[in-house]
Amino acid sequence: MDEGILALLLVPLFLFLTFVAPIWLILHYRSKKQVSQGLSAEEFATINELAEKAEKMSDRIKTLEAILDSEAPQWRDRA
């Protein structure tokens, strides 16, 4: 009886260590390598574009706040 249980435990363990673990390790270290290489040129360009849009949006918000300050000075108290 104990040999049957041992066999039931060893077979999946053997299959895991033979097939799953090596593939898992390869994929893990491949993703680590990609992360350590940094951003690609396309990712860097996208980040720069987003930063420019954020800066423009910040300028627009400042302009809108200035308009609201002059036309409705108490607008900040409503929030």
C-alpha cells in the first residue's frame, strides 16, 4: 500500500521536474532579462508623448483655474 502512494507522489513530481520546471525557469529568466534591458525605443517614445500631453493638460488646467478665479472667485469653496 505504501509503495502505491509513493508511486502516486513520485510520478507527478518526476513529470514536474522533467518538463514543467525547466520551461518555467527559462521563461522566468527570459522575462527578467527583458525587464533589465530597459525600455524599447517605441516604449520610450510613447512615454515622452504621454509626458508632453500631461504637460499640455497641466497648462490647460492652470488656464481654466485662472479664468474661474477671475470670473467666480468662490468656485474653490464649492468643492
